Amino acid sequence: MAKRTPLQLSAMLGRVLVGLMLASCAGAPMMFKEASSPAMVAPEPPPPPPAPALASSMSGLSFSDSALLAGRVGAELAQLTPGRRPSPAPPHGGAVPGKPAAAPETAVEAPATTQAPAPRRESLLIYTATLVLAVYQVDASLTHIEELARTLGGYLASRTDAAIVVRIPRARFQEALAEVAKVGDVLHREVEAQDVSDQVVDLEARLKNARAVRDRLAQLLQGATATKDALEIEKELARVMGDIEVMEGKLQLFADKIAYSTVTVRFQPLSTSDVHVMARLPFPWLQELGLGPLLQVK
């Protein structure tokens, strides 16, 4: 027995299906005729073509062509049989006759939208430093610190006989501390950083609200007709204006302290008196010879 390929088996299956459909359709008219009353007898349809001839004509068709032809033959035979209206089989590819083939649905993923994080505001820091130095010449050291502040872009804030306060740009704060430490011996050093970000944000919000109230009061004052009402509005407007000036002054002060760091330097003078050391002679009679003054060390 010859081994058949899957394509040949598919063609044979198609031929068997067509034969079964033709055989079932051949007996349908007689059943309809017997069930009908004598007064209403439907005309007999023309006999269908014999199944063997049709099957022999399909021997050279592939499986897909055989299935397509079987569907078409079944539809034509069903139209000849009363009471049977099978839905037409879709052609190869799934398309319905008379309608354009639907495009295959593909899942389209929506682009993921990631919200960029809000930019973080830089911390507002106020730097202050206090140093205590021991030097031999206090006046010269004071002058040197003042010149150093100007060289770094700062300025002199205050100066006394033994202390000096200078303001240094924030960007050069660490450089200034390193230079000041070279002037003398560091006895004490204290550096502090104060974060005023929350205070500045709060002041800015309050100032914005106060300005909105000021503008509203100014509009009400322009539309006031009664003298009493105008006086009350002017009184409230003056109070709001005073609050605005205070808040603006605080913000300006914060801005100045943030931009320029404060460095305070205090000096302690070192003693410059001569130190006399008397050498001790091992024998008293050497002192009687007058050798003591010769061994004094200054």
C-alpha cells in the first residue's frame, strides 16, 4: 500500500465531504414532498449532478481549493432545498463575500508617560565662622585679614582693637577660612551652616498674599462713596503696606546673608618679653670667680 502525503489525505477528505453533502441533499426534496399537503406541493428542483463525476473532477485540487469548492457546492444545493438556508461559508482567509477583509487587530500599547519630577529647590544656607588666633602682632594681623577679605571679593563689616568681622562671598567661604588660619596659631574654630529655606518660602507666600490684599483694597478705595468706608479702607491698606515692607526687608536680609558669609576673627597677643635663664654652677667657688654673668642665656 502506497504511503500518502498529508496533501493527498486532505484532498481525499474533501472529496468524501462533498459526496456526503450531495447524498444528503439528494433525499431532501422527497421528504419535503411527502410532508406537504396535496394542495401545496412544491415543484421538484432539477436533479443535482452525480457525486462520482464531481468527485473525480476534484482529484487534482489541493486541500484549500477542495474546501472552498465544497462550501460553494453545499450553498448552491441548499438553495434548491426548501426550508434550509445555511449561512455562506467564508472564503479562504476569513473574509465575508461583499465585505472588505478586516485588518488583523494588533494590540497597540499606549506610550508610557512618566511625569518628570519637580525640580528641587537648592537649600538656602547661611554660613558663619568664628576663629580665635594667637599672634605676635595684632594690628598687622587685623590689616592682613581686611586685605584678604577685599581680595576674595568681600568687604569689612566691623573692626576693633583685637577682633575683626568680614563678609566673604559664599563661593569662596572655605578658601577664606584656609587663608585666615595661616595668619596665626588657631586656638578655636567654629563653623555653622543655618538652613533658612523654609523661612524664605513662608515669607514669599505671605508676601504674595499681602500684595493681593493690597491691590484689592486699592480697588475698593477707588469705588468707595462714603467717607467712613474710605477711611476704614485706608486704615487697613496702611497696615497691609507696613506688613509688606517688613516682609520685603526680611527677604532682603536673608538674601544678603546667603550671598555673603560672615567670618569673625579674634586675636590673642603672644608675649614678646625676653626670657632670662640663669645657669647654675656646680661649685660655689666658681660663682666667686665671677663666672655666673658669663653663663646667662637670653
